Amino acid sequence: MRPGIWQLLIVILIIVVIFGGKKIPELARSLGKAKGEFKKGLAEGEKAESEASEAPEAK
């Protein structure tokens, strides 16, 4: 079930009231940076995992 336009507007209004208009761009930047770091960490983890699986096993 997708939220309607009124539900989205109410959520946006609540966010503006809680954080204030000046804090929202700063909050969005922080979320963007966190998302980028998370993706970078996932990529590094996948790379390390693939390198470990390709390495010959020492017995």
C-alpha cells in the first residue's frame, strides 16, 4: 500500500515543525554522507570477501 499525497504532506509538515526549516538541509546532507559511507563499506566488505574466496587455501 502506497502512502497518499496527504500522508506525505503531513509527514513533511511534522518534520519541518520538529527540526525547523534551517536544520533540514543539514540533516539531508548528513543522511547523504551516511548513505555514501554505508555503500562504500558494503563495497569494501564484498571486495574483501571475494578476495578471500579466490585466495588458495593454505594447509
